[in-house]
Amino acid sequence: MSAPGGFIEAQGSLPRTKWTAGQIAAAVPSTRGVFTFPTPYNTRAWRITDATDGTGDYLWYVGYSYWRNMNYHVDDSVIKIFLGTKGTEGPLLFTLNKLTHAVTKVGPLFSVGHPLRSWNQGSAETWYWTHT
């Protein structure tokens, strides 16, 4: 069966066992790019960040679903993604090419010394792309 996207479970299914760190490490590549989650999911995904972006608990959570961290990318081959960091870089910009599946770290959104670089501790919380 081919999964249409996301993690699909049949109604009435028991919850799956939480993955161990080893299972996560085996399923998710260590570098940016496209990969497929193993059976039973078989869902394609992209790793956006990797160990070169920071160590430990480096990224802030993305936030609420209505704060779009990806641009409106209909009819565009590139998705732009920003993520807040707990480091000194502030929010980072990444691109995902929908044709080649390449994920690229563009870099900090703001230059050193810019007041928005450290605003809200670099979390980018409450920031979002417009719908269009």
C-alpha cells in the first residue's frame, strides 16, 4: 500500500510504541535531504537541519500551525523555510527544491547587529509568511 502522506493509522488501531533513539537514528539520515520513513509508514520526508547547524537543543519549536514557517510555494519550485535558533545566529533560512529535493541552508535572516536577529531570543515565535 502506498501512503498518501503523513502518518496514517486505521481507526481503532492501538497506539504504536514510541521509537527509541536508535530507531530514530536508523530512520532519519544524518544530513539534510529527502528520505522515506520505514514500513509501515513509507512516507517521504525531508530533513531540514543537521548537526552542522548547532549542537544540543539548538532549535526553538516551530510554534502554532497558523504561524507559517514555509512560504506560499504554489507554482514555485522552491519552498523557503525559516526556523528560530537558540544560538547567536537568530532565525535561519533554508530552501527545499521540490524538483531536485535538495535542501540548502541559506543562513541567518539578519546580519550581525540587526535588532531582529536576537528579538525574542532568536525564536522567531509569532513570525510567519503571508498566505500569498
